[in-house]
Amino acid sequence: MSRRTFIRAFRSATGTTPSAWIRSRRLDAARRLLETTDLTIEQVAADCGFGNAATLRQNFAAAFSTSPTDYRSRFDTRPATSTGH
């Protein structure tokens, strides 16, 4: 199958291009890691195939209008530390 034929068939089946589909899956994986782990943004970027934190941040902001750090803060379930008062 030629590249052009593959892209047409892929778009017909998924409604998007292969590169957009892969980027979306990578962002889904990044969101899961941000929600459930304490990995650094650099580690999340590497684990999800973005290569570096800057690329993750750019793609994340474009897709979700927020930064990975701000997104993660929504899921922080650690209890607040007591000041002893």
C-alpha cells in the first residue's frame, strides 16, 4: 500500500491523519501519567514519546489550553499538610 493510499484509508477509518492520531494517543497517555504519578514533566514527555518537556508543553497547551503542571494540580489528592495549630 502506498503512503498516500494508507493516509486516505486511515483518515476514512478514523477521521484524522496518522500523525494527529498518534499525537492524541500520546497526549492521552501524558494525561493519565499526570493524573496518577509523580513523574517529572520531563519523564512524562519521554515516556509518552514527545522527546522533551518543551514539546510536551507546546502540544499539551495547544490541545487543552493549560500546562501539564496546572493540569496535574487538579488531581493532587495528597492531604494538606498541617501547621500544627
